[in-house]
Amino acid sequence: MQQKDVGERSTRPDEHHTSTTEKGAFCSAVCTCGWRGPARRARSQARRDAADHPGGRET
């Protein structure tokens, strides 16, 4: 399976792969479907956002 960049959208709409990214002091959950969670100071909360995203599974 080919890896996708975090910002790249999935070619399959039912495919969700979440991860977290950091920018300065903030961390956000992102998904290959294009969804992006809110910026958080707590990494644990960003990971929870990723896990709560429908169909999301962290990669």
C-alpha cells in the first residue's frame, strides 16, 4: 500500500487514517479524508480527537 502525506486526501472516501501534527506549541489531529481537528496544547487531547474521528485509526 502506498503511503500518503498527511495533507493528501484519500482516493477512497471510506478510508480514514488519522495522525497528529505539531505546529509550534500546538498539536492537531488530521485525517487522510481532509478532516482536521482543533489545535490543542495537550497532545493527549489531539490523539483523543483522532481516535474519536468517525472511522479514524491512527497511523
